[in-house]
Amino acid sequence: RKEVEQDPGPFNVPEGATVAFNCTYSNSASQSFFWYRQDCRKEPKLLMSVYSSGNEDGRFTAQLNRASQYISLLIRDSKLSDSATYLCVVPSEAGTALIFGKGTTLSVSS
Amino acid sequence: EPEVTQTPSHQVTQMGQEVILRCVPISNHLYFYWYRQILGQKVEFLVSFYNNEISEKSEIFDDQFSVERPDGSNFTLKIRSTKLEDSAMYFCASSLLLGQETQYFGPGTRLLVL
């Protein structure tokens, strides 16, 4: 299994839709997980950290299933401004590096 | 809000030339990182640095690359003899703690090797 695998997308949804992204990871020892957001030609920016079974922040919910080594990101009530690439990120086995997935592209239209 | 800064924002160089990319991490952070992203590809880890030593490096970070913290604020990435395939966006990041801790990224330097 590759270190981090994500749905490639793109996901094209209308405003107000609910959309979910999936991610699987190979390092079973990982204790923390991250979702970063990356706008075109910009730096990755932290969206959410996940340290236990899940995390919720407004319209965004991250779920973690350690047994299946699976992380998801749910976005409710999508806004035009949510259009971006969402990166699933897991620490390296040595623990100092972040290992990025290829990202899932979301396009929200009016 | 404190942020990581990087200079220059863009750099164009000839193959075989040396380049130095500069970063100023968040001031109270102790751990520093370089990543790169080739156009259209995923973000890739290069190196992590703490206490004036490399903590971890990837296979990409070969002898052509080096890092340095020349003073109390700057963190640099040097590429000794650039290749065409070094063309990418280079991101610096920093974190307060090591381990499975949030890293904050700078805006990147876009390097083009001709």
C-alpha cells in the first residue's frame, strides 16, 4: 500500500452540497493526522488535525478509523470559497516529516 | 498571526548554477523543514532540521542539497549544481514541537532551472 492514498477527484458540486473525501494510510503507528487545504500555486494550509476518532470544526468533520487505516473529511453546506485541493497528510514513520497524499480537487459552483 | 516567510518568491537559474533559498521560520519554533512540489505533483518531504542538525531526510535530498541555519532567524536550502528536474515550488515549514505536530508552511519559492 502506498503511504497515503486519496480519491483523486475532481469533485464538482453545487453550492450547499455535502461532499466527502477519503484517504487511506499505511503507517499503522501514526498517532496524528491532518487535512491541509491548498489553493492553486499556494502553500498548504492546515485545515484540521485529527488525534483521536475524529474532529469537527463548523462545516468540516474529519473521521478516523484506525482499524481500517482510513481518514475521511466531510464538508457540509459547500461554499464557493471551499474550491481547492484537499491534502490528506500523515507523519512519516520516523515522525519528523509529513507525508502528503496527491490531493483531492473540489470545485464548488453556483 | 506569526507566519513563515520565504525569499525570493521566484528564481530563474541556469542548469549547473548554485541557488540558495531562504526562509524565516516562526520565531519561537524549533523545528524546520523543506518540502518541494513539482508542478502538478504532490508535496514531497526533503529534510527536517533541529538543533543545527538534520533529523531526517528523504531520498530526494542527495549530496547536491544542503541546509543551514546561519543565524538565529534564517534557514536556508542550497542546491549546489541545479538540474532541470529541480524546477519546482520549494516550501519551508516550521513547527514548535517535533513528532506528530502541526507544521506551518511558507508561501514558497518557485524555482525554474533552464
